[in-house]
Amino acid sequence: MTTRAGFVALLGEPNAGKSTLMNRMVGAKVSIVTHKVQTTRARIRGVAMEGEAQIVFVDTPGLFEPRRRLDRAMVAAAWSGAADADIVVMLIEAHRGLTEGVARVLAELREKTLPGPVVLAINKIDRVAAPDLLALTKELNEAYEFSETFLISAERGHGVEDLKAWLGQALPEGPWLYPEDQIADLPMRMIAAEMTREKLTLRLHQELPYQITVETEGWEERKDGSARVDQVIYVVRDGHKGIVLGKKGETVKAISQAARTELEEFTGRRIHLFLQVKVRPGWLDEAERYSEIGLDFGDGG
């Protein structure tokens, strides 16, 4: 039996569908999915099996024009993920086409020497008519020499199996990198924090800016098989704390309930989740906050 294994980096603009695609390939909700851009901060890895091949997905933060330290660290993480990968999948939204942001990413790709092939995946194809899709495919392949082009809908699953099959056979021969039943290499504390952060984002998407982070401070195993999970939601100003708490604490209670339900489904066990909200004005400039979410503080300088 010849086994194959390697890393596949998903590159693209924010909201291109990278997390949705990875979750579909892996068959589990590993990377959080929201309609708010820039939700993937760390390089979350999901592991998918394709025949005798093990595909390890690196879900990089979306590529955008960085303005703050956190933005710069996220963009540096995205490029670093691509440089370390055996294959890069460039994801582009069919209905948005060759945007200014995509053109910028393609220009950067042309300047880089990546170790393996770069393939194009045009996502959300159900939103565009066939002739327009053909024209876009031609335009993108003229802008950059992709090894292969796949037309997909990550949300509906169209074309995803073809892409997965191609990735499986294109990876280098070698032993598997993870046990077969392991879907993500993120520690449970971080997955739990991401789940809570997703619920915050979904609930407060209009009211709160990005200056919000969640940390799992405690994970205590209990004798009855359940776990107590203590998390802190950090905001940058007092006003934000009030928004997260809500009237009589109703908002944070709803967020806690939603996060706990999802965490219980994910772990298959009872979870006692306790949330605190703390104001920490300078967390965006604290080195340890970056390392905890898998980013390099130095890249943001």
C-alpha cells in the first residue's frame, strides 16, 4: 500500500469560502464559519482522508490590505502557510471575479517560488451563468499559470470531491502525519475558544468591531466524564463589555448557551461553560495574545 501525505494551503480573500471548503472536505466543523470577514486568525489544520492519502489543510487567514498590527500578522501567516505547503489552492468567488484584491494576491504569487503546484478553485459557481464562468476561468488562467482549475460550490458540495481526489493523488508519497481518526491538530482549548468567538461574531456582528478575542483559561476534567471550561472574552473598552453582556446579562447567556451546545456536540460529552468578560485595552499589541492564536507578533511590526 502506497500512502501519501502532505499539506494543502487554502489561499484567498476574506469570505472566499476557505473555511466552508475545508470543513466539507474534512467532514467536520473545524474552522469557524461566519459571514463576517477575517474570522480565521490562526492557521487551523484539518485532516481529510482520500483513499490512501492524508490531506492536511492549512486554513490561512484571508488575504487583504493590512492596516494594523493584527492585520499584518494575519497576512504574514497566510503567506507563510502557502510557503510551507505541498500544494496551494487559490480560492476565488465566481460572482466577484478578478477583484483588485485577487489581482494583488496573483501578483504576489508570481513573485514567489512555491514548492508545489498552485491550483485554482472558483467557488460559489451557482451564482454565475455558465458563459460568464468560462470567461472568468480564461481571464484568471491568463493572469496566473495555474496547474489545474476546479469549479466548485463549497456550500453545496459541487465539484468538491473532484478537487479532493486530485489533491489526494498529487501529494507526495510518504507516511501519514496524523492518526487516522484525528481531524484537527488544534488543542481542544483553542477549538473551544474559536466556537465561542464564532457565536459572539454571529450575535454581535453589527455592534462590535474586530477587537474581541476569547481565551480558554481553564479546562477541568470531571469524574462523571463531563468537563468544566472557563473562558474570558477580552474587549478593548468598557462600552464593548456592556454590549457583550447585554441587558441583565442576556446576551452573554445566549452566547454561552450556543457555544456550550456546539462544544457538547463536537466533543460528545457534557460541558459546563463559564464565561467572563474583561476589558483589556491593549490586547491587540500584546505578544502573548498572538502566539496563543498561532500568529507571529513580529510579523505585525
